[in-house]
Amino acid sequence: MAKYSRFTIDIDEKFNQTLNDLAKGGSKADVIRNAVATYQYLKREVPNNNSGKNISITDANGNVEKDVILP
């Protein structure tokens, strides 16, 4: 059986509304778990700004619209 940890965070109303909007069809916990999993994947793929790799947003034609820099 999987062991789970619980934690409590304080969030402001704007962040709470963002979670509500993203959680349509799921839970806020699901949104947070998916966000952490996505962040973990991206950090693994692009560990730092000196890695020579980039995360980019492209349009339908493959043109880079924006490079994303992770904190």
C-alpha cells in the first residue's frame, strides 16, 4: 500500500481561483500533482541555462514564439 504525506499551504484568493479553474473535471490536488510532475520532467530535460537545451513555445508552423526559462 502506498504511503502518502499530507501538507497544508496558504494560498491567496487569486491562486485559489486559478486552481479552481484548472481543476474543472478533477481536484486541486490533481492539478498540483500534475504541475509538479511536469516541472520535474522539464527540469530533468533542461537542468540549467548552460545545458545547451531550450524549452520553446512554437506556432503551428514550428516557428519559435517564446523561449521558456525555468527558475
